[in-house]
Amino acid sequence: MIRQRVRRPFPLFSCFCVILASIGLASDASAQELANAEAPQIARGRYVLESGSFLVPAWGSDVWKKLTQTLQPTAGTIAEPDSATDSEKKALVRFGLHPAPFSNDDLPMGIRKAWSRDGRKVGLQVDCLICHGGSIGGKSYVGLGNTTLDFQQFLNAMTRADGRRPPLLTFNLNSTRGTVNAGQLSIVLFSLRNPDLSFRQFPLTLGANLPEQDVPAWWTLKKKSTLYLDARTEVHSSRSIMQFYLGEFSESQFAAYEPAFADLLAYLKTLEAPKYPFPIDETLAARGKSVFEKNCSECHGTYGSNETYPDLLVPIDIIGTDRARAEGVSRKSMEHYNSTWFGQVHPVDKDLELGYKAPPLDGIWATAPYLHNGSVPTLHALLKSPERPDIFVRHPSTGFEHYDQVHVGWKFDRPEDADPDRSKTPASSRSVFDSRRYGLGNRGHTFGDKLSDADRQSLIEYLKTL
């Protein structure tokens, strides 16, 4: 039975538990209407992604509007350019949110109306698109990682606008725009549950220490056999994407809602990457294809009419990228996951070699910054590691005026080039990406260093076509 609890919960559980999965129940009429236009499962999955919420509200229904009207200016900082004139646009830029590409009650993508248990719309919640809904060139896309989001500051600001103090977190949610620590959030939520998913009086000590990381594109899921970076969880595990409801649901509720999550996952596997919007030198790209197939396809596959994807887990000692994510999941945390309802059908692989899954590269032009933690701003820097900046400033806008068509990725300022006053305000300091922070190292994946400048240039041109 659903608990008849109608109070607004603290965001630590209710806001955060839908970071990766927020779905809702469609009415029979709405679901049937969608089923007539699309395959029924895909239609249901799309509907629940765009139109519903299972959790009770975290904030009052007027809080987003109140926040936009009371936002204090931070003129002259990287976090709020002069081009942001009206109050709502200022708020979108400040917190890194984007307009919804579907009907969303005039709310940004990632915020939606939420219902109390008696069915009345009484407030607002976040949903999975707060992180998995991004934009590029002024256009919003479902399934593109949000590279501008400052999640921590957004949650704090919304809670203050609702007349409450923000909760104190026991872990780092994000230290810089565009990254988020969904993994450690999951660990925290599981630590509050027994194997039968009843709530514990005191949290378990699970020994995991996961870092924040970049948000991957959803459109790669259709090619992969596993869901996450460490390749421990099968891609068919709809239960796994339900774990962010652990702040509220009982085991019986999870079981009842599992079919809806299966529909949602099916829809996510239909998403397609956007095409590169600028001219491509076809002759140069053709040469780059040969470079790619010789140097990159063993891990990342081939593309075109006869696509292949190796689905390889690359050992950490070979890839050489930051180890914190691979090493941060403790055996105890995996064993606890597998002891619950979540691990009954698709348990996580506890004995897998430490490493990272080499991802498909569809739409790679749109997914900068690169590496799993977003530590490299361009493909050129990814393929020539000595040119990677250790510290750089991430722009709050994904407009094409900030896009680097030559190096493919985001233009950036190094701290010595940036206005030193930017470091004096919290909003602007959180635009600074510092690879010296835990889990944000920018080393490794040095396979492109051996390429000549001509081969590297042609390879980058080819990657624009994927």
C-alpha cells in the first residue's frame, strides 16, 4: 500500500531520489493516445518520462517563480552574463537549467509539478532530466548530459525560497558545474535500508567513496550490455534505475512500479544523437576514418552502414584515467545491493576487473567535456594529453558562440586568463573545473599522443560525422 503521507519532505531524500529516474502513471486515455502513434512500450516510456512524478512534492508550487523573482544579482561573474536580461533567464543561467522541449507547465526541464498522495497537484519536484536533459546551440535535448548544471546551488536556492534551511549533506554532490555524484547518493540511500528494504534506525557503514562525474548521454544505451561506467550492472536492469526512490518507496511499491520503469528504459534506448550542425570537410573526414579504424575502433567500434561495438571493459591500468570511480565502490556496498530486491534479477558483478567501459561515440561532438569526469574540454586536448588544462573555467551557456568547431568541444579560459575577481563569489568559483580535486583527474587515455598533427586533425573531422 502507498503510505498516506502528504507533508513536503526534506530535499535530502525526496528531491535527490529522482536524479536518474522520475516517472508517473498515465491515465488510460493518455496512454492509449500515445500507443496509437508509437510502439506501446515506447509510448508509455516516453509519457512517464515527460509527464509524471511518483514522489510527493519537495517544494511549494510557486517556489520556482518566487526564486526567479527574488534572485540576487551577481553581475560581472562568469555565472551570469550580461545577455541574461529577464528574471527567469537569469535563473536558468545561474543554475544551469534549460527550457523543456516538451510541454512542462512552463517549468524548466528537470523540474515538474508533483502530487500529494491524494492526487492533488500541490508542489514541485525534480526529475531525471535535471541531470540528463541538456542543451547545445540553444536547443534542448532529452538524454544529453547537462554540462551547465550546478545541482547543489540549485537545491539550496529552491529550499531557501521555500522558507527552509538546506540540508547538510554527508558527501560532495558537486563541486563544479556539470558534474554530479549520483553514485554516492545511491550508496547513502542504500545505507538507510535493510535487505528487506525496511528503514534502519542507524545507517550502515558501506565503505564506498565515489566521486562526482560527468553525465553520460542516454543515446549510447542501445548499444551497450551494461548501464554504468564500471560495467557491473546489466543494461536490462530496470530495477537499478529505481534505486533513487529509496528515500520513500517500500519494497511492494518498487515491485508494483517496475513495469513502468521497464517502459522508461525501453524508451531511453530509442533516443538518437543529434547530428553535427556545421560544415564538415568530407575529404579530411574520409582520411580521418582510416585513422579511427586503425587506432580507435578496437575499443569504440565502427560506424556507418555496418556498425560494430566491441562492448569492452578496459582495465584501469591500460586506460590510465582517474581511478576513484572504479575503486570507490566497495565490495560491502555491492553485497548489500545484491542482498536486496534490487539484486535479485540482475545482481551487480562483484568480481569484475577494475576498469571503465569504452563508450560508443555516437554524437560525441555534442558531449564535451570529455572523459568520464568531464575533465577535458575538447577532443583535441583528449587526443593530445600535454595540452589538457589542469584548471579551466566552464561557461554557463551552451550557445554555439562558446563552441570550438576546430578542436571540437567547449572554448575555455585558464585561470590566468580569467578575471581574478571571479574567484571571489561562490557562483563563479563553481564554474572553475579543477582536475586536482578527488576523482576529477585529467590524465590517461593517451592513445592519441602518438598521432601526427595531420592525423589528429583528420580524426577529429571524422568524429564530427558520428
